[in-house]
Amino acid sequence: MLGVKAASLGKMGTHTMDGAQHSDVASLTEAKGDILAYTGSTWNKLAIGTNNYVLIADSSEATGLKWAADVTIAGDLTVSGDTVTANVATYQVEDKNMTLNNVGSPSDSNASGGGITVKGTSDKTITFTNSTGDFDISENIDIASGKTFKVNGTSVLSNNTLGSGVTASSLTSVGTISSGTWEGTAVDLTRGGTGLVGATDGKMVVADGSGAPVAVQVMTANDGTLKHEVGGIEADISAIAKGGLVVGTGTGSMAVKAVGTNDYVLTAASGQTGGVTWAAVPSAAVTAVNNATANELVTIGSTTTELDAESSLTYDGAGDLEIGAGSSGDPRITFDINGTDEWTIGVDDDDSDIFKIDTGAAVGGATKFKIDSGGDTTIAGGLTTGSTSALSSTGEVAVAAQPNITSLGTLTALTVDQINLNAGTLTITDSSDTGDKVTIVTTTHGATTVTTTDDDAAAAHFSFDIDGDMTFDTHTGVFKFKDGTLDAEILRITESGSGDVTIKLVTNGKDLIFTDNGDAEGFRILDGAAGVNVAGTLTASGDITMAADKSLNLPQGANVKFTDAITQDSIDDHDAQGIIMTFQAGSTITPFSPVYLHTDDEVHECDADAIATMPCIGVSINQSNVADGSSIEVMMLGLIRDESFTDFGTNGAPVYVSTTVGTMTNTAPSGEDDVVQVIGHSVGEKLLFVQPCLTTIEHAA
């Protein structure tokens, strides 16, 4: 039994409810919000709960009801409003799929802009854009180590590897390629290739003198003649014997040099036809070589001797000289300069077999240079090229000038302290088309010219994309714009020093035209101060002031048009719209007074009591009193709105000058000598359309 005061029930004493008498409610006292609840046998009071608690069913309670802070809804909860606000620390959803944009007719169009927003200093968003079909993510994505990006189940990118499914790209540079097979187009000669594919038998690839590769015939198919196809130089090698050599003669021909006697060596001999000859080796050297045993070195000089080598020095049949092969320790070569100053080159067995160059007699003692098995190189000090420091000991590039750098890898930071062009030229070219370039030329006194060139005669645009201010500073105050083809000045912007800026077309008889991106004209300043043409609508956010003795000329068919329809809410309170003229007050003018033109050429407040203070020429639009001798604005034709106006009657009803000085009324004056003049019509309770009719009616005596 809800809504019945406990006090009222308490006064009931013994009573009948539900067909039975009950006397157990007599003790209830009146308290705001108390509820009388039936227990099944008696009626008990359920006191009002804590603020914001809700009343729920609970069979464990005597009354079957209780006030609770926590609520469990056994069925569905439907909210038909626009916003659900959950001020909770944790929001848990049992369903594993969350559906957004679940409207009556879902589509990609009404899904556009949907997603998830996390509030922060700026919003962090994942949103769907219908026009692109993409999910747009405002922040970086950082996936866990060992995870990859996939497309249609195929891995395309990990933290350090492109996926095997990526077979095409637009890469412009790569690091060192240590393995693989080139199956692309022929590599140009200027880039380390031959420029040719598949030279035929008997040919070799050589440069033709202009830098272009050609395949020339060097061996005929059958006759054994060795020849130079371009120069016509030939040598018959059909009878050449074992060990024979083909040498140039210096006279436009080639000759065959037969092999020398055993143990002879080939030496240069300018007196010989081929410039070389076979010569005998000194007998002592031959003896030394013959007497040398395993792991001995032979030196040939003014004396010849055999030197014992360490047991770790080997020379195998494949031509390899090995130090420390198959042994532990640090294989090394030590250079002893004077018994004190020493340098050692070797491999540090105790430091992952890193190749090192040290001062002293040990590897790893005082390392100045090292290379590990991965190719990483460490220099203990700086790096100098020629006489110029190129790299400091802290890893900073210190070279002052590098004119021949043709490419760089990815730079994470670059600071340019100074670029010096001493009356020189800096050229930036397109790597794919060297005819497309930007040239910066400096001349005397720092004069600089920037030229963009496109050798295909297309538009070589010069664009700036700046995230911030862009400042041009010319100390003369003059900016010139030229036609590069004709080298003719076409526009000049000049700052006079006073702060005024002049934009000048250098050629007479030309207009200054402003267009939109589609070249549709919007604004034109006519030559010879002839005026301004506006192709479309001219919109002014402020007042437009005309110079003295100038007119607003409207040709045939032109209008002065107020575009908003006139309604009760056309203008705001204390506002006016229409034709307004400025007069001088001849006496105090109160706000929104009908005024007449006095013989002193000043305006005074109208009074319909006499023709001498009439007729009304307009209504003042001042919001406070205007003193005698001050300027005052008068509405001659248009709208006036003010909340102080009295009710002017039915919309469209005429409004008259009142017989109370400086006021208006919707009742025509009717007294003796009163003057009747319609000065406008009611548009609304507080809105007046001013249009004084200068025809007046005077009541005769």
C-alpha cells in the first residue's frame, strides 16, 4: 500500500484490509517516504531508503522488498535516449563481440565516422571512413615482439623483415645485399654492370670509347685468330704452344710470346717486341728455394737466404697463406719498429674471434680498430681523409665539405652548420631524369637566383609546404615577380617605409585579377584607377564607406535588396535596418522619437498637437538621450525594434505621431488642431516599419 501516510494509518487503529481486521499498524508514525508493505500476514512499515538507492524485490526480506545500491536486472535493459553515461572504474561485457551502428538499416554511409574514441589531451581514435573504405587510426601501432602484420593470412612485415609474399615495391634505396640472383633488366655500365645480356661465343664486353658497352669479337670460330673487332688488330694464335702469351707490340699489332725456359721469370724489357722477356733467376735464389723445408720463407735481395717460419704458418696447394690454422691462441702479425713502438694485427681468440689492430705486441691489449664477424667496425679515435677530419672520436661527422656525395641512407637527424657557395652553383637533380633540376646560383654581394628546370618543357613548379610562418625579408622593401621566359617584371610589391604596401602591375593597361582554383574570376582591380569589378556577390563583414562626392550608381535592372524576409523576429532588440540619415539635434531627443525638421535645419521631437511641430520625417534610432547640438541618426525608411515600444496593435495597423511629445501611437489624434500623420505600420508587438507619409490631416477648430 504505497502513497498512504503512516500517521494516517496509525490513526486508523483496528481496521479491515484485504477482508481481514488488522490492528498492527497503529504504531506507525509519519515519516517522509515511509512505505506500508504486506508481509503475507501483517502490514509492516518499510522506512525510506538512502538517497539514490532503488526499491527491488527480495524474497529473503520479511516484506519481500528492500532498498539497494546494487541492482541486477534479470532481463534485457533498453535505453531509448541519446546518451548512456557510466561513471565507473571498470566496465565489463560478457559478450565477446561488440556491435556499433546497430540501426534499423545499417550501411557503409551511416557507419562512416563510427569507431572508438579514447579521451586524452587530444582524442585517440579508431574510425571508419566510407569514402576510402579504411579504418583510420590516429596513433602509432606497436605490436609485440615476434608478431607480424598480415594481409589475407600472409605475413607482409615484421620488426625487421619483409614477408615472402611481398614481391613488388617502390623502394628507392636498400642496404647491402649479400646474396640473391638478379633477374631484372641489364645493369648499365656506369653503375658497375655491362649493359648487355648474353654475349655470343668468341666475344667479350668492352667500352667503345664513349662509355657505352659493346660486345666485340676476340676469337674467330675456326681459324684461331685473336683480333680486336673495332680496331682491326689481329694475331694468329692457331700455333700457340703451352705457356704462350699474346702481347701488344705498340705498333698496332699483337704478337705471340713463347713460354720461357724452366725456372725463368717474365720481366719487363722495353727493347723487346712485346715489351717483356723471359729471364733466368739468380742461381743463389734457386738454391735457396730448392733447399727450403716446410714452413720456411725465402727472401730474394742482395743476398738470398731461408728464414724459419713459425709452425703455425702454412701455405697450402690452393694458394692460401694461413697463420695459426687449426690452433688456439691469437694468430697475429707484429711490426717491431724500434724495439719499443710496435703494432699488431691479428684475431682475438678470447673476444669472439674479432679482427683487431692494436698498439703493442698483443692482440686486444690496446685496440685501435676492430671488425667483428657481422661486419661491424669500430674505430677508437677519429677518422681523417687526406688532411681533413671526417669523423670525430664521438661519432660525429666533422667533414667541412664533401662535393662528391651522391647518396645517403636514412638520416634520423642532420644539422647543417654552413654551406658556402663562393659565387658558385648548387644543383639538385632528379635521379631518374637529370634534366629535371633545381639550381641555386650565388653571385657578388650574396645575390642568389633559384631556377627550376624541366627538360621535357613541362611545368617545373617551385612549391613551399611549410608547417608554420613563412617570412620574406627584403631590406629595400621591394618584391619583384618576373616572367622567366621574357625576363620581364610583371608584378611588384613595395613597402614605402610608412607601413603602407603598394601592389603594382608593371605593365600599363593591365588589370589585377583574382580568380579561384578553376580560373573563374572573382575580383578585378581595373587599370588606371577605373574601379573594381566583382564577378559575384560582394560580402562585407564591416561598414562600407564611400569617399566624399562619390555615388553608388545602379544601372538599369539593379536594386538595393534586403534579402531576409520581414517577420516579427527580423532584427534584434535595439536594432534598425533601412535607410538612415544623420542630422543635428536642435533639442534633447529621447530614444526612438518621431522627429521633424525645424527652421534651424535641426531636428526636434514631433508633437501632433500643432502643425508647427510636424510633419514627421523619420524616427530616431538612439538608445539614450541625445543632447542639443549633437549628431543623431534618423530612420527614413526601414525597420526599428525595441522592447520599450508599447503594443502597436494588430500587425499591419497604421502608427501615428502622438500628441505626447516624441512618442508614437496606434490611435489617430482627434482633438482640435491635432495633426494626423501615418509614419509607419506595425509588423509585430515591438517591431515598426517606418515609412512616414508626408501628407497630413489637421483637425479644424
